[in-house]
Amino acid sequence: MLRLLTDENFNKRIVRGLNRRCPNLDLLPVRDVGLAGLPDPLLLDWAAWENRTMLTHDFDTMINYAQLLLVRYEPMAGAVFVPESCRSVVRSRICNS
């Protein structure tokens, strides 16, 4: 099963859409686990430890930290960078994984 962690400022409408289309999706906001306000590297570390893929709109900083983890061969469960302008949730195999 795909386990996801949404960044602090991730679009709530996208989260609602994912939950509506995939009610059994394991989607966890950083606020729900007390990670709100923490720097991106700590979020990625926590996500790796918990085997969760990060969902974020933060192309400015998060992508740099994710690339750094890859270059260093450090653990990372993954990151999905979603443009802020994304208005709809793409139907995919997420629900069927």
C-alpha cells in the first residue's frame, strides 16, 4: 500500500479529492503527527523512516533536499511535486495499489 505524507501547505482540496476517490488511502498530513513548521530535511527524514512518500507543492526548496538525499544515497521513500495550479486529481492506480 502506498503511504503518503502531505506537506504543511499542501492544497486541502486535492487532499479531499484523493480521500473521496480513494477512501482507504493512507494519507497523513504533517500537522497530524506534530511536524508542522519543521524544516524540509527533517520532514523528508521522517517520511523515509515511516516509509511515506511526500506530497508537496514546494518546488523551491524541497526538491533540492530530495535531490541531495538521492546524491548521498540516503534513505528516501519518495517525493511527488504537484504544481499549485493543479486543479484536479488525476485518476490513477493509487487507489488500487
